[in-house]
Amino acid sequence: MIRSAKFWISMLAFQSAFGGAVFAVTRHYYMSPEPPIGAARTEAREPAVPAWPSPVTRVNPAPTEPFATALGSDDPVALSRQANEAFTNKQYDRAADLYARLLALAPDSAEIYNNLGLTLHYLGRSSEALSRLNEGIALDPTHQRIWLTTGFVSAQLGNIEEARTALANAVRIDATSEVGMSAAKMLEGLPQ
């Protein structure tokens, strides 16, 4: 286990920054849905299972550091920043590589399991995504966001009962938080 105070302070900073970024993307999705191209903006309609998190519209921003630098680095702050940036830019292969590298540095982080699981799902590797999410849940069953992501991925795969259980767990942890409210909204949208 890594005992360096610098590493853990960096990891705490990463967790806070990533949590804020995911919150912002999720909030953006629920607060201002984008209309189809060419359609007029109308009242928001909730899809049966929301596509969470929503894509961010940015045109090919340049990364802040070269990819090779991040892969060769053990700096969790640099790795997490680049992983989050790659995810935001829909560079899911790159994001998955970076999250896997972060997981090697901090194997007890449910948040990193969550991020890697969601990224793998977007890569079409949903079985592997659920496996990673379940590993994260085993580490920290009180981590609310990982339950939300597990519910989302399960619903996307048509595993409605598994989705219902995961989303209900997210709501049970804290129904008044943003994550809890998102889980409740997804739960209401599941088919009966």
C-alpha cells in the first residue's frame, strides 16, 4: 500500500476534481437537454433511460499534456486530469487506459472503478464494465455514484431488475444528493 502523504493528497484532489466534473456533466444533461439537429427547442422530454452522462460539446480541444507523458507518469493528479479530459472528449480508449493506470496506483478507490466501468461501457465492453463496477461496490458499498453507474449500465443492457436494485441502493444512500436524485429519476423511468 502506498504510504506517501503526497500521493494521498493528490488522490484526494483527483477525487474531488473528478466528482465535480461528473456532477457538472450530469447536471448539464438533466438541466438542458439538446434538441435533435434541425428541431426547435421544446419542453424537455425525459427518455425512458437517460443517456448519462451527456456528451459535452467541444470541438477537438488540444490535450494539456502529451498522452505518452501521462502513461509514463505515476502522478495521479496528471493521470486523472488527462483521463477526465479524454472521457469528456469521447476518447474512451485513451480514458480507459488512463483509468486502468490510476487503478493500479490506487486499487482501493471505488471512484476509479466507477470511472473505468463507465468508460468501458461506452467502449461497448459492458460485461467487463459491470465486472469492474461490482469490484468497486465490493470495496465500498456506500459509494453512491458507483450504484448509479451500475444501474445505468444494467438498464442499458436491458437488465431491468439489476438496474432497479442498483438505483434503489443509490437512492437509499442519500436521496437528497444530486446523485440520489438522478438515481430516483432513472428509477422512475425504468419499465415496470
